[in-house]
Amino acid sequence: SGWGTHVGHCIEYADRPLPFGPVVAVLRSLLLDDLERVDDLVGHHREDLAGLVPELGDGDAGSASLAGDVDRLFDAIAALLARASEGRPIAFLIEDVHWSDAATRDLLTSLVHNLRSARVLMLVTERSGALEKGNPLRTWLAEQRRFPNVHSMELEGLGEEDLAAQVASLTGEDADTSFVAELLERTGGNPYFAHELVVAHGQESGALPTSQREFLTARLSELGPDEREVLRAVAIAGGSVAHTVLAGMLADLDLGPLIRTLFDRGILLAQGQTYEFTHALLREAIVEDVLPFEAEELHRAAAEALEANLGARPQLSDLVGLAVHWGRAGDADRALPAAVRGALASASVAAYETAADLAVQAMRSWESASGGDAGHLEQRDRFLRRTIEWLAACSRGSEAAELVDESMMGWAGDLP
């Protein structure tokens, strides 16, 4: 559209950020874009700008320094941008400002004040959740938003239509609707995460790539063991857990301060009295890191906490969760009645898919549960019929036939 466009990236270095790093990239790009006008663009500010772009100096690399007058340097950069925008409008992007150094932020503040009439569009991006509450950069961002020439936008995730287009562009095939729906659920529409999953697995679901798992969990290494235990509990509980249940799972911990830390760091969200991850893939990454015996213990703790908080008229979601957690805790005696109760409750509100899933779980745990008298077998017979009805209602006939075969083989063993 006739704009000059330039990009600079703030980079997270191991020890300290690079002063003016993204600004140097923008200036070099701008000057290379208009080599014939370099002298006009730089004007009498050549010496000041050479501190950032040594190529503008007299060839003596030692003479380039950032120790000059900061105000003169800021004025020189503003003048350069203003002159460059006289020929055509300029747009420059500073990526990942949450990793910026103080000098870069001071410069950006100066440009907000000094470029009001120039044809310059400055775009600055910050990743949601990258800054915990109390970080000084949050205060800086809030101060910039007060100025009339600064506008703040919050980008939402891609919807199904855009994700389908992304999948098609990466695979060269029309996107499968069920895969796109799963992709939306797992990534929240984050285009980077969606890209990584599609590249790793094509149009099939799969485990997180190692690089993505490490990216998601990198900042968790800064947390203490108690905070990490809270995250494991939330992850195993299903990614969305009520405060009362979480408190029951972690009765030995002072939960309030730990939740506050995780909330301030942008790792957990508080939806009323319920906590969930800011990103579903983060839960997947944490679950993958939980050892089997740890998972069993956490599932048992979740089931016991749910049971303690069921009340006289439990919600369907709690009944379903109870069956799932007892099943994954490996306690067949408790998993069986919980699965039967959850299946019947689901069927009563026409949630036949859930009813079928829990009923199949119940049928396959029947042999492991205590009991075996004639009344017990008669109950199993009646419940099998209900299970087949629910599977048929969900067009899962082959699964129903397989379950009948398994049950008949089990019954043969029960005969005298």
C-alpha cells in the first residue's frame, strides 16, 4: 500500500537485554530501504546516530558510543523517522516489548510525544501473560495508554474458519472439520501453537512436540515446589477445578498465597470460585510430566475432595468427574458405582455420549469390582442393556457389539 515497513525484535537474553536492540534493527532497515536519501535523512544528526548504527560514522569503530547525550539521540531518531515519512508513511513494529530494556522503553515514550504530527505508525506487541502483576513494565504500558495518540488492542485467537485456512495452507489439503475443532480447543486459536501442532502431526491429533512443551513450561522452572504442586493438581483435576475441591486435594498447603502467585504470573485464571489454565496446551504439557503413581494419587485426592463436596443435589459435571477420577485412581470398587450413577444422570438429560462413555467404563470395571453373587450379575445384565441403547443412540454400534462379546466371555467364566 505504499508504506515503508520495518521490524525490530526485543530478545530475551540470558543475563540482560541488549540496549536499543530492536531500534537498531528498525533504523538499519529504514536506511537500507532508502539508500539514495541517507544523507538527507540523517542530516546533521550523523554523529549522534553513529552511536547506534556505526556504519554512519567515519569508519573508526571505536568512536561509536552510546554514552552521548540521550536527549540528542532521541531527537535524532525522531527527526530521522519524521523525514523518512515525508516521502511515504512509515510503519515500524517493535515485537515482544515485555523483553525490552529500559533504554528502548524510554525512547518509545519519547517518540510517542515527539511524533504526533509525523506520518509514522508505531506498533508495539506484548504477549498476554508474559508479565506478572507488579512488574514495572506493566506500569510503563499503562502510562503509555493514557496518551490520546496511543491505542490499545487485545488480539483474540483465531476462529474455526481462520484455523481451517491455516491448516489448508500448511498441509495443502482441505481441513477436516473435526480436527479444526480439536485444534481450536487445544490451542485457543493461538496461531503459533496451531502451526506447531499441524507441522508436527498433520491433520491428526498427537502429543505435544518437545520444543512446544519446553516453550510452554519454561517459566514454570522459576516457581517453587508448592506452586508446581498446585499446577499438577489443577491439571490432573481436569484443567478447571473449584476452590473447595482444590483445597481438599492439597489440604497440607496454604492455598491462597500460591493461587495469588500463579494468578499474578498469568498462569491460572480465576472464573468465580473456579481456577483454570490460561492455555489448554499448558495443562497438556504439565500432565505429560506427571509420573503414573503421582497421577493416581492426585486422581484419588480429586475424587475424595469431590465426594466430600457433592451435597444433596450434585451437579452432573461433578458426578462425571467423580467417576473419571475413581477410574483413573485404579479403585474399581468406587469407580463402578460412580460410573453407573454418572451414566444414569447423564442419560436423564439426554447427554447420551457421556452416558455411553461412563457406561462402557462401568462395564469394563465390573469384573475388577468386589461382588459376584447372582444379584450382582443380574444388575450387570440390566445395565449392559442400557449401555447398548446409549451406544446405539450415538451411532456406536460396533463398540456395542464388541462390548457384548466381552461381556459374554465374562459371563461364561461366571457359570458353575
